[in-house]
Amino acid sequence: MKIVYFAWVRERIGKAEETVEPPAAVRTVADLIGWLSGRGEQYAYAFENARVIRTAIDHAHVQQTAAIAGAREIAFFPPMTGG
Amino acid sequence: MKIVYFAWVRERIGKAEETVEPPAAVRTVADLIGWLSGRGEQYAYAFENARVIRTAIDHAHVQQTAAIAGAREIAFFPPMTGG
Amino acid sequence: MTVPVTIRLQEADFDTAREIAAISRGRTDIGAVVTFSGICRGGEGGDAIAALTLEHYPGMAEAEIGRHAEEALQRWPLTGLTVIHRYGRIVPGENIVLVVTASSHREAAFEAAEFLMDYLKTKAPFWKREEGAGGSAWVDAAAHDDAAAARWTKR
Amino acid sequence: MTVPVTIRLQEADFDTAREIAAISRGRTDIGAVVTFSGICRGGEGGDAIAALTLEHYPGMAEAEIGRHAEEALQRWPLTGLTVIHRYGRIVPGENIVLVVTASSHREAAFEAAEFLMDYLKTKAPFWKREEGAGGSAWVDAAAHDDAAAARWTKR
């Protein structure tokens, strides 16, 4: 499963993308955030305020309750500031 | 007192402007419309539906209840269709 | 701070790009520029239009647009404002009117441009005559334009 | 009828005049063209900004703008629609984003442009980083932008 990070989420984690294999118990976006947060200080820092983190699965916005099964690419990023 | 006409009001009356000297009893715009309407068929035709006629005194929109005393230029025209 | 305001009534066409450039060139306090271009259409409903002729009331047109430009400056934090309205004969595809508003914020630029267009449609002394296949006729005022203008006084 | 839709994400600047011309050239069914240009300001509040850097999510940005363009076409009778969003480093006075909407009626052109801008601000995956005197920092999302976007779902 490919994970991509943007803006200060990317900076805090220290990488733009990676491929991970979470265990089967990790079913939702919220589960994935929890699991990633346990992978090291930089992840814990990036996700310390999980409420503000936005998520997209395969280029579409999703809630943190969304299931991750079948996802090709999951993105984590701060609230958007384009336009 | 200078009177100017625009669009189909001008066409019906057959002139773009004229100078008139209404009697002292003609105090308001409505009075003036009534007085002009008595000046000939073309005026009666132009003002036949007085409700739709718009009026400006010295370049500012006014209601037909407005007094005409002191006016330099009074304009009569149909509803505007600019923009 | 003086806000640059340009108001022009002219028979000639105008260049929208030049007007945008004029309002924003050399400035770094503008975050949003909105333009509205009103263009002569080739048909209303099923009837083809060969041309429009716009009559206006010289003197009053400038005064009326100027009063509404001032009101827009009072109501919104604008950093620039341009209104150009043509008169005379205009063929389909040609420009009729241009409003350009500049502000540090987009809501102000959008609202001021809509306000000015609603007032130009209902209060500025211009009258359109359409030339079609069956001769020419004055355009009737649209009730929905009055309704659009009325929303700005309901606050 | 197919409505011409142009969506571009690019590092280079764009030419607003060329985009207006592209949407309206040779057509006589367009009565109204609205443009919104978002421009990099030289300061927010009292702090000077040397430049913005816009990061984006390639692939998703195009998809997200495309979905909102489709929604705009469903909601308003548009005759043309262009959205251009830049990424990379942008200095004060330069363009960031352009929305152009064309319609036979002005309300549709205004509303669709506002709708698209509100969604670009809150849903399109772009992030701004500001360079100032004291270093650089990510721009916080503004609550008023979320409120502006929410009005389009309250109908």
C-alpha cells in the first residue's frame, strides 16, 4: 500500500512517500494513522493532532472512518490552502 | 425649463429636447407629464402609460411626486436596459 | 488611501486585458481581480440579432455610474475599480460593458462587481435597440434585473 | 451540446487575456464572461512576504478540480469554463489562479466562478508556504474559506 505525504506532514515525517504493509487489524484511515504513529517519533509528531489531518484515497477526499481495503494510494496532508 | 427625451419616448414625441414654460400650477413631475400630454397626439402617445415612464431631474432619478421647481433639465425615458 | 477609479463611456471597443493590467500593474496589495464582460449575443430565444444600438443619456450616465462606484467603495474594501460602457452600434460577439474590481480579498471583488452590474442594468441610463430579421425594436426591461438590483438594498 | 472545459496545472504564468479570448472567440452565444484572478500579495497584515511556494498533489489536484468543474456545469447553464492553477514559487504581484466562466446570463457566470473559487480554496490539494523576513512557514487554512464553501451545499 502506497502512502504519500504533503506539506508539513511530509516535512515532519521526512519523506514524500513510502510503501507499507499494515496488519489486517488496520481497517480504517483512523486505524492507519494510529498504526503509523507508532512507527517512530517523526510519525507521532506529524499525526499528533490527528483531527486536523486530511486524507485522500486514490485521489478522492475521505473521512477517517473510511475503510482502506483495496486502496492503491493513501495521502495524508494538512487542510488545503490553494486558490 | 429644458426637457429631454430618450429611446421610444423620444421617438414617439419626435424630438430629443425642447424648452417649455409650464404654468405655475404644474408643480410635480406627474403634473408636468399631464401638462405635456395635452400638447398633442404624439405627447399623449409617449405618456399613455405614465406608470412606466422614468424621470430624472438634473441627472438624478426622481419619483413622479418630485417637485420640478428649480430644475434645469428634466428627462423622460423608458426603463433602462443597459449593462 | 485613494482608490483608483476609472469610468469611461465610449463608442469604441475596449481591451479587457489592458484594463486588468492597468488596475494591477506595479501593485502588490491586490489579492483578487474580478472582471465582468457583457457581450452582445447573436440571438435571444429563437430570434437572430444582427446588431444592438445603445442609446445613452450623456452626463447622467457618467453621474449615475460615478454614484454607484462611490457606493461600492464605501461598501467593500476595494483597491481599484473600472467601469467601461459602450454606446452606439454593437454587433454579436462584441463587448458592451466591462466591470473590473480589485481587492485584497475575493468576496469583496466578487460582490462589488455583481453590485455594479446589477445597478448598471437597472439604473444607468442606457437603452438597447435590437436589429433583427423583422426590423428593429427597443428591448424591454427585465423584471429579474430589478429583483437582482433589489437584493443590495435589503440588508 | 459540449461545453468547452479547460483545466491546467502549471508552473508557468498564464495570460488572462488569452484565456478570455480562447473561451469567447468566434462565438455569439456568450452574453457574460466572468474572470477571477488570484494574485500573490506582498504582505498579510503587517508582515512582508518575499514569495509563496505552492505545493500540490499531482493527479488528485486535476481530479478534484475536474469534479468541481463538472458540478458547476450541472448547476449552471455555462457555455465555457477554464481553471488554471499554478504551483512552485510565486512572487508578489504574480498570478496564482484563474477561473473564467462564460454563460448567456450574468448570474450563472458570477455564481459558477464564486463556487469554483470557494472549492479551490478548501478542497483542491494545494498548500502555500510563505517566505518572509523571519524565514518561511506554511499558511494556515482560514475558517472563513470553509464557511464560504459551505454555502454551496446548503441549498
